[in-house]
Amino acid sequence: NSWSAFMMAPAGVDAKGRFLGNGWHLLHSALWNPLNVHRFLADIMSGGAVVLAYACYRFFTSKTDEERAYFDWVGYVFLFVTVCALLPMPFAGYWLMRSVYAFSQSMGVTMMGGLLTWLFVVQALLIGALFLGVNYYLWQSMARLRGGERYQPYYQSLLGVLILALFIWLTPHTVMMSGSEVKAMGGSSHPVVGNYGVMSAKNGAVNILILVTTLSFIYYRRANRTMVVSWVKKGNFLIGALFLIGALNIICLSVYGFYLPAKLRVGLSSPQAVTTFTVLVGALVINRMMLKGALVRGPVQWGKISVRGMVGLFGLAAAFSWVMGLMGYIRSSGRLAWHVSEVMADVSPWAFTPDLAFAAKMVTLNMVVFWGAVFALFWMCQRDQLPVMGEDLAEGNATVLAPSSSQEA
């Protein structure tokens, strides 16, 4: 991380690259801390994606209900872990890009308002797909729970909010134009689209995505339980008020950002993030208190999830790796023709910055090769395990693999 950060934002050297004598300054560049946080979360998501894919593979190739139940449970647990890393990722990414702008405004403009702008639109699409996929998986997981069907009427409303937030999250601040079109408009800012796609609105949209995902998880936790506490109505009202007030505050801050200059608008991300964190923690704590002593309608029927749910789970795993490959390219390409930004130029005759199409194809190719290798390993490992699994089943010991019927993460 320190080397990657140094290549983008060199420190501890002079303009000609000569070492100034302080090793800590060399290590602790302007992007080191945000890059550490960003990559730490990405590493959790990367490892979680592989486990999710393995759980899906073993779920579909399992021969017994016990195995299927076990790998259904594995997928649920590791999706929970992966989502815990996904939720703060937009804020970590925002911190990283804000640090990029603070170090070099030209680099920030190149990445988010110039050559690499539309890669961020693709990245936004993939992140939106991740949130849609997580919610879809939770809705499909209701099949495991007796009583989960009573929450089905809410899914369409949640889906509508997710789609609306995704459209706002995807709205670009600029459009792809030819040189003649830029000249005709008198600048790169489109007279209509240029008024939209500001970061305060995008931050608001991603915060709404997080709130909807939290609400879906609350529905899942309640699905097979009947609450018996005396303050159920008050608790539901309090949770509803938290979500309503939080959403209104986020939306108002998003709209307010349209009336502020860019240098002030970026400061709205902090109150939006605090609002989301408050609603998320408050709602989950209240919901857990309300579920204390609740009557269980039936055990969790692990392995009863639909095929669509498990296919969606693998889609999430693939999307995680795709996002990370794309964002790695964006981070590296922000240096343009420099090995070390503004210090060491890349003067090789074959050097070039790939365009959007080339980059997307290469990232996709890398993803396909990666998952091809991973599934080859899954297949080879399973071949070695088949005889042992057969012996375990013959001895009646396979039940140790399956979680308890009422076990939850």
C-alpha cells in the first residue's frame, strides 16, 4: 500500500526524486491511510467472494440434504461478513478520492471528471448491482423461514426505492462528447446533465441503498418470529421514525448540495454518513431488543433457498471481483504517463493509457480467468474429498457438517 500510495502521491523526495532522508515521510504519503482502509475492506470482500463462490459450487454439487444445508449456511454467514465490509466501502472510497483531490486536483479531475469519468459510472453500476443482489438474496432467503411470506408485499416498494437510488447514483456529471460538441457548447459541462450528478446527490443515493439493505435484513430477522414484548407498537414506530427522519435528512442534504459550490458541497458527506450510521445501529439494536424472548414459528430450514437465490449469490461474488479489478485500474491509470506522479515519467515508446473499452475488456478477461482457475481448484479439491465424504455418510457422521436447524449468524 505504501508503494502504491507513493507512486500516486510521492512524499519524502524532492521534485527530481532525490531522497530527503526521512523514511517515515517516504512511507506515509498523502494517500497511505485512506488506501490502507480501502484495501483492508477490499481484502475482506475478496476473500468473502471466494468463499461465497465455493458455497454456491458445493451447494449445487451436493448429493445430500445435510451437505446442501451446510453450504447454504456457509453462504449466508460469509455474505454477512462481506456485506459488513461493503457497507463502509463507499465512504472509504470517498475518503480516498478526497485525498487524491487534496494532493493533486488535476489527478482528481482526470479520474472523476475527465479521461476516467465513465469508468466511475461503470463502477457505480456494479456497486448498485451489489446492493440489489444482496437485497435479492435476503428476499429469496425468506424461503428458509416459516412466516417469511408475510413480508413479500414490501419487496416491490423496497425494489422501487433501490432502483430510484441506483438511477441517481448512476447519473453522470458530464457526458461523452466529441471535440466539435464541446466547442459548440462552449465547454465540457452539458447545459442539462451538468446540473446533475453532483457528489452530494450520489452520496445521498448510496446512503439510501444502505438503509434499504438494513431494512431488508430487519425483515429477515423477524420473518420466523413473533414478538412478545409489551412495547411492539412503540418499537415499530420508533424504528419507522428512525428510518423516515434519517432518509429525509439524507435527501434534504442531497438537494441542498445543488445550491452550494463544489468546495463546500463535499462537506455534506460527513453528516449523511453519520445519519446512516445512526439509523443503522439504532434500528438494529431496537429490533434485537424487540426480538428478545420472541416465539419462533419454526426452525431455519437451511438448504431450502431457491436456485435463483444461490445463483444471485454467485453473481455477487463475481461482481465483487469485477469491481475490485476495475477500481484497481482506475487508481493506477490516474497517474497517466508517470511511473511516479510528477517525479518519474514513463518514456517507453509503447506506453499508453487504455480507453474505456480496452480497460473493460481486460478487467473482464482477468475476472473470467480468475474464476476459471478458482472453479478448477474447487473441482480438484472436491474430487479428493468424495471418497472421504462417502465414508462419513456411510458411518452416519455427516450430520456434524450441517448447522443446527435454528442456527443463525
